[in-house]
Amino acid sequence: MPNLSVKNIEVKYQGIILGIRNVSMDLAERQVVSLLGANGAGKSTTLKAISGLLHTEDAKVTRGSITLDGVQIEDKDPEEIAGMGIIQVIEGRRLFAHLTVEQNLIAGAYMLRGAEAGERLETVYSVFPNLARLKNNVSGYISGGEQQMLVTGRALMARPEILMLDEPSLGLAPALIRNTYEKLHEIKEKEQISILLAEQNAIAALNICDYAYVLENGRVVLDGSAQKLKANKDIQEFYLGLSEVGGRKSYAEVKHYRRRKRWL
């Protein structure tokens, strides 16, 4: 299984707009790592830097390095990186909405031979039985939770060794978020892969991950094990919505709160 290492990378859009700076992180074999932070913190940019999708947005890694088992990949094309086993599920559950569920899944197996694609399809259906039931449905008309299953299943069709997901809980009800993260844990154990998550929902992410990095304004401001970050008072207050006495804060208290985070 591969080991991924990101060292002090800087990303610029159009050669001038700084997206992230000095971001470092590691993902070990069969590990779940989360990138936590608000919208615009740099989580998606970090994932796209790893998967090579920055090339589609007129952006590039301008400093630092990204290595997979010691091989530098920051300048490689997305197709080559995918062939090395890194598959990203993009934010927003982007599907071929006019195709059926099964046709979407098969599209994810474009790097596999026919017989192997059929085997992967059965594996995905075993992880997501609902997709087997919905296989002939047009994907644009299934629910948000089912669409999240579908984009994750489509990524699994490519036999990833590192699965990256951008905001998998976005727009889902709490029960569906729990189900999504239970499935991710099941996938890690069953497929024996590594998972890298970008999430605003710190509660959901910290309940599944081994290690997490907190990003703000394009840089890592804090990192540690899930247990360590759950116990951190700043994380409890600013990301888990808990006051210092353990009660959940009201919106008004959060809105008018003025003390700066201790790490800034």
C-alpha cells in the first residue's frame, strides 16, 4: 500500500492568486486522515494538488513536493495519478445525471478490463446494496444520500489505493451523514485502502479518522490524532460548537464571539 507525503506546498491560481501555502501532511497505509476547516480554508485545493486536478483550473503547485512512495507526482497529469491509485471524489456529487446508476458505475471502471470491471461492480454492490436495487434508475433522480453512495461507488470501481473525498457530508441530513461515514469505515476495512477526507463537519470526520489537520486561510494551523483534537478546547469551541463548560453554543453566542483563536 502507498504512503503519501505532502511537504510545504504552495499553490497559485493563474500564477498570482495564492491558494495554499506551506501545507504539509502525511497519509500512511490503511489510515484515515481528515483535512478540517471552513469553506475557503484550502481543503479542496490541497486535494486537487494531490490528484492533479489543479491543471483543470489554471493552477499549479509552485513550491514544495508531493510524493507517493517516494515518487514526485505534483507535476503529473490527473490520468497518470489516477493510474497510480489515487482517486478523488469531487465535491458536489457530480454524476452523469442522464445515465443510469449502473452506467455511472461502469464509467468509473474505464481503466479496467471487461471481466475485471464486472467483478468490481459486484464488489461495489456488496458495499452499497441500495445501488444494486437502483441500478436501472436514472442517477439524476435519486436522493442526495444515494448520489453520495454512487459517486463513492464509482470511485471504488477504479480500485483505488488512496480514496480522497471532498465534503462527503455536504447537504445531507444527520442520519445520512452517519450512514455515509459508517460506509467509509466499512470500505477502509474491506478494501484495505487509505482515505483522505476534506470536511467542514468536524464531528463526523473526527469520529472516523486516525489523524487530522486543521486548515485556515490556506495553511495548516493545528494537527494531531482524532482523540487529541477532540480534547482540544479551541477545536471544541470553534469546530464542534461546544462551550468551555460542555454545553452547545447558541448561534447568537457564536455570531457575536470576538476572542481570536489561540493559534492565530
